Amino acid sequence: MVTAKRLLQMARKWHRMAVAGRRRIASPKSDDRAPAEPSSSQSAAAVPSKGTFVVYSRDGGRFVVPLAYLNTPVFRELLKISEEEFGLPNDGPIVMPCEAALMEQVVSTLRRRAPREAEKEIISVIASARCCSSVALPLGIDHQPLPVRAF
């Protein structure tokens, strides 16, 4: 488990690296069909609002997450696993070690302010399967929620 002190150190390091030289963190390119010049609506959406941070799923999904979620056990566990698998990014995005479907479920669970039991259930799924593709939802049912006991 990542301690609060270590999590704060990681966040400060990522912030310093982003501010130094005003480098932008580039999203991973999934295909060559992206336009050369992004439109104004695309560039406005690319910059997260104040009080949020951006993480990417293993398969390239982009998630803008409130900073308040950093203090949750679920995100601490995800960041710990991410650091173990990918290391701390020097020049690039923070990549979470799970697929977009599971990341969507984690974010929606935290957004709903689900009970601690639901968070513990998600942590057990993350810890047992390490968010690999075997945890991802089967094809064709991407929009159904994962079975998580909330009561």
C-alpha cells in the first residue's frame, strides 16, 4: 500500500516535471488517422481543468479525475501497481495498469460515493487480477457495470 507521504511525493514530482520547461504530457497515439492540427474544441478538451489530473488506461483511454480521488484506497492501490509495472513517468502520461472498462467502473464508483465495502471489493479485484485483460469485460457487454457488492 502506498503511504500518503509517498503518494504526495509522487504527485509533487509529476507536477514539477510537468511545470519544468512547460512541457505538455502527450497522450499515447493509438492510430495514424489523427488530424495534424487539432481543432479548438479538441485542444480545449485536452487541457484538464484546475483541481483535476489525467490518467490513461492500459488500452489508451483518457480519464480526467478530481484530485480528491487521490486520497482514496482504490487510487492508492492503482498508483502503487502502476509504479511497480511502469515506473514513474519521466516524460509522458500516468498509465494505470487496467483496461478502460475497469477504470470507468472505478471512477463511476468513486463519483457515486459508494460505501467503503464497494471500494474494498474493487481493491480485491484489482489486487487479485492486477487489472490485467482477464478482468476486462467480455466483448459485447462493455457498458454493463462490474458485479460489485455495495450493501
